[in-house]
Amino acid sequence: MGKQIVSILLVLLLSAIVGCSKEPESVVAPNSVESGQTKKGSELPFSAEHLQTEDKTLGMVIRISAEENVVIFRLNDSIAAKNLYEQLPLSLEVENYSNNEKIFYPPQSLDVSDAPLARGGLGVLAYYEPWADVIMFYDDFDPNGSLYELGQVVSGNEHIQSMKEGKISIEAVN
């Protein structure tokens, strides 16, 4: 009798563990956006409704386009990210910088008072306060006390490095 109770409790415990270990649903954009096949000037093949998790929208989402290269970023909730979002739409010059980033200068500086420091690399959208430039990282970078994260790539990360110097278009997706 004692072994049966232990067996039942073990089954219930394993069921609870398996049920709780389900990963949260992540954002899945259509394959054409994931592979970056969206052309400049075309509408994204999905709407803001596709950029949702269970009951929560992703918040501020932007599209950065340069010729056939399209990159989608989800901005964080910092004041700096909101400052950038409020300036959209923009048409600016993008420049190569170093061997891991593309940069552009928004017309107005961003307030970094609550922005998190940028860490990591690939796919990070950041703001370098001393130069007032926004950075799209396509490779790893070293942390810096003046480098603040604005958001993360949602799709098109592979296109950041391919962007040529020249005009880019930055617009809100939702």
C-alpha cells in the first residue's frame, strides 16, 4: 500500500514538473520576414497582431530598411527607446563603424536616465550617449558605461552587416 501511494505521488509530481516546464510562446514571424525577403517599400507580410505573445503585445516595434535589407527591432520600455520611437518616421544616413556595427544619428538626443546598459552583441540596438548615435550590432561587443540598450532584433539580423552606407528608413511597425 505504501509503495502505491509513493508511486502515485511520484507520477503526480512528474506531471506537475512537465506541465510547468513548458516554455512560453515566443514571437514567430512568417518565414519571409525571418529570412529577410521583404523588399524596400513593401508592407510587412504580417500585422501588429502577429507580434504578440499570449496576452501581451511586444510594445514598440520598428522597421529599419535600406534597399532590400529589412531589420525589425522590438524596443524596450526605457525613456531612451520611447524618445527614439517618438521621432519616427525618419530617413537618415547609416554608416559603417568598426567591424561589428552600423550607426546612425537621430535628430534629437535620447534620455538614458532609466535605460539599461547594453550587454551581449548580435542583434542589439543601442545608444552611445557621448556621440548621441544609435548602433545596430551585428557581432559581439564589449560593455561600456556609456552604451545603453534600446532593444533587440526580432527578424532580419543577418541583414544588418549587409547594409551599405547611405539612406535608411526607420518607421514604427505598430
